[in-house]
Amino acid sequence: MGDRPRRTMYYVDGSTVRKVEQAPVRKSNNEVHKKSSNKNVQQKRVSEKAQNALAFNKGYTAFVVSAVLIMVCACIMLLYMESRISLQQANINDLETQLEVIEEENAAYRLNLESMYTLDEIYDVAKNELGMVYAEKGQIVYYESADEDYVKQYQDVPEAN
């Protein structure tokens, strides 16, 4: 048992069996010292790589700066468009209120015009002031017009049938 590594065996009741594992071997002080120096060298390499990774790369820096500028421009455009939309919406609301006021005024004027004269007043003015009379039988002439949508103003009216 001098140079040979010791093996530890386990026994487990049941249907499962553990694998045979080799017991850890103690290393000499020389091997531990070599391993620790290798760790120091590896740590130095890792720290150098980390510092190199943190160093500025001109291409990457230009890319990041351009991406930030594009994002800032996009944000400015978004804010500008939102402000224009809100101004236009306010203008639309003002115009809609003006339209409502004008429509109310038109309705009031229309009601005023409709109630200004009654049919009896119009009949009195036509008969008494203007001397108009109702047409008598035989004065009204009916005729059939052509298929035209309008009648020429200075053309003679055709004779009745």
C-alpha cells in the first residue's frame, strides 16, 4: 500500500449500485505550488483580456454614437409630431365649436324667416298691394315638354292641344 492510491468502496442495499470511486490523492507541496503559480498566470491573462475588452474600439464607438444619435433624432421627431397632432386636434375642436354656433344661428334665422310671414299675410300683400288674382279656368295651359331637362328661356311655349 505504499505507492498505490487507496480505493474506497461503497456498499448499498437494494437494486442500485454505486460506481467505484477513487479516493482523492494528496498532492505534494511542489505540485500545489506549481498549480497556484499557474492560477496566477491564468488570472493575469484573464485580467489582461478584460482590460483589452474594456479598451475603446473606434468602430464600435462610432456605431454606438450613431445609434444614440438616431434614437435621439427619432425621439425628437416623435415629440414634434405629437405636438403637431395635439395642435391640429385643438384647431379641429375650435372649428367644430364654431360650426355648431353657426348652425345654431342658421337654425334661428330659418325659424325667424319661417315665422316672419304667414300664408294669409302673403295672400293679402299679393291681392291688395300687388293686384294679383287667382287664375281662372282656361287661363292655365298644359303642354307636354320634350325629354329635355330644361326649357329654353326665349323660346315660344307650344300651343295647347
